Amino acid sequence: MSIKFISSRDNPLYKELKQLATSSQARRRARRTLLDGVHLCGAFLAQRGLPALCVVGESAQSNPEVAALLARCGDAQCVVLPDALYHALSQVENGIDLLFVIDTPQASPANALTGDAVLLDNLQDPGNLGSILRSAAAAGIKAVYCSAGTAFAWSPKVLRAGMGAHFGLEIHEQVDLAALIGSSAIPVLATSSHADARIYDVDLRQSVAWLFGHEGQGVSEPLIALASRQVSIPHLGEMESLNVAASAAICLFEQVRQKTAT
């Protein structure tokens, strides 16, 4: 492994790293993003391969977890930063000072829906998006389709909330959900607090595409109209609706329950 020590904020590579750490536009433009911490870095190595660049805080070089991960990085380049420079890049407090720079995975073009999938309409909150990706991966769903208004799936905040789920998923972004739903070969179920059908009364042993919407407004009316069916999650309290990430988890694992029931 090639190791380089950078000590100046004016170093061109450090400036590039700072842009990736702080600017969504820079990440989209460069088609690169940052994985922050040993858990994400380890998950990437296990499921996707080598990073474009390893970035280590000077004090973390002696950490056994960091050393073990770097030993698996083969010929990847490694940059060591003084702790103060490293912490200006990281958004994790009290973490272990390791970052990977990776090329943002690009999914193949969105095709007709034929297997279990999650469709996200204008989801705004990175934490919600990451949580839904984590639930989808845990439920065995591989394909996630995000509309143009949905948060960038490969931002550091979404990656942290996803806890490594990204690397086992095929995430499609900037998708025309109306066209995708229109050509779907499987039922598309939209969640709505106003629907009469409960998720527990719907046969979920077949493949379905789950359609979840904006945190405040829900699924847009045009997409609701295209869905095969609207379903609700019954609840006893006086809250009008559930958080979208919680709703997604309930729906996905009701489907798991039905598929695994004996």
C-alpha cells in the first residue's frame, strides 16, 4: 500500500477531500463519496471491493481495527492526516478515524418491475432514506428506485443511517416513477393513512413493489392514482400517521412474515 502524509490544508488533494465531505454537488460532480468509520469501510470491502482512496487520522494508525482493514486494501492509496485535518472531514463524533473515498456505484437503467422492490417518491430526510434502505436490505429486497426529488442516496448522512445496506442493494436514482409503475409486471402498493385495506389483509406472498412518499405529504396524487392498491397500517393512538421509515419497516416485515410463515 502506498502511504502519503498530508499536513497542509492547502494541499490540492486535501481540498478535494474537503469538498467531497461538505458538498453534495461536489460528490455528484465527481461521482465519488465518503464512507466514514470502520463499519462502513468494512462492509464496503466485504461486498464491493477496494476503495479509490483510504484516509486515516494520524492517531488511528495504531488502532487494530484500522490496521486490519488497511491490510485488506491491497494496492489502494492511503493518505494520513493530522487529527485536526481529519476531523474537519468527518461528521462522526467520537468515531475511529478512517474514511474511504469510493466511486459512487451506478445502477443499471431502471427496467420493468418484476420482483420485490421499494419505490421512493420525493423522500427528503437522509435519516429516513438510510433507514428504509437498511430495512429493505434486511427484508431481502434488492431493488430501490428513487424519484428525482428524493435525497441523494450516497450522501454521508444516508450512508451512516444505512449501516452498510447500500452495498447489497441496486439503488436507482432520478427515476421516472410514473413510467416505472405504468410498465410494472407486479402489483404496486402505495401506503396511505386513508386506505381501507390493511396491510395485514393483503396477500404479500407474491412479489410487490412498495411505494412510499414524502414525510409530510405522502405519495403524490398522480402516483397514488397509478398504484394497483392503497394500503394502510392500523394503529390505536391518536397520531394521524407514522414516520415513513417506520411505516416502511412494518410493511416490509409483514411481507417477510407472510413469506416465511409455515
